[in-house]
Amino acid sequence: MRRPSISNPRARTRFQSPWLIRRPDPVDWFRLLADLQGFGWSNADVARSLNVPPSTLARWKDGAEPGFECGRCLVILHAKVCKPATP
């Protein structure tokens, strides 16, 4: 029996794991910033902790995406501030 050619795109997708093909859901930056505000953080507080100007946060709320490092720091801040209380 002949093995399928990997150069053939149809054969390649048939044998790839769906876990390797699937992309994670995009981050909702507006939701992260809104959650932080709900926990009492102002835009100035968030901007100060990320070392970015407040106008940058306004752009993120309007749909722009932060760079990798700023986005990573924002996700970490969100996780620390908005983590669920453990009993």
C-alpha cells in the first residue's frame, strides 16, 4: 500500500491532529479592562502598572491589539486581580 504524499495538502490535513490545527480563541481585551475596572482599578492604575500611557488603553478598548509583552502583562494582571476567592 502506498503512503500518502505529505506534499499533497489534502493528504496532510487528513493525518494532522485537530489539536494542532485549532487556534485558541482571541483575547477580548475590552472585557479584561472592563473586569479590572469592575474590581476598582482605574485606567490610570492599569496604565501605570503596565507602564503605558492611558491613551494606549483607550485604543485597546476601541479594538486595537496590544503587543505581545503588554498583552501578556495585562493577562497576568487580570489573573491576579480578578481571580476567584477560594473558600
